[in-house]
Amino acid sequence: MIYKTKGTCSKSIEFEIENDIVTSIHFTGGCDGNLKGICKLVEGMNIDDVINRLTGLTCGFKSTSCPDQLAHALKEYKENTK
């Protein structure tokens, strides 16, 4: 799935889910090193665990962040696949 981010430096998030496990993630734009780290940390995790850990994180004075946008993307994925 490709999710268009809102309110962040990254422009989109592409990810794959298999059996409720995050199997791959790729951010377009944003802070390259930090986002690569986030991807490595959450790959292999259960989708609900990722949502619980990342929801609500902010970046500077923004009301969201790239990790928060990933949580939004995963929530949308769950809503559209159940």
C-alpha cells in the first residue's frame, strides 16, 4: 500500500503487511537516516504493536511526525482490509 503523508517532510510511505506483520516499509522524503532506522525497528512487528508505539509522536512544533504518519497509514490499512 502507498500512503500519502500529511504534515511531514516525507511525502509518502509504501509498506507491505503479511498476516498482520509489517514485512517492509519505505518512506519517500524525510530524514533519511532516521526513517531507515524506524523501518528496521518495526519490520517484523505486529501491526497493532507498531500503531500503539508510534501514534501521537510529534516532530518539533508539528502536530504529527513520520512515525505518527506510519501509524495513521497502518490504521487506514486495517480499516480497509477488515
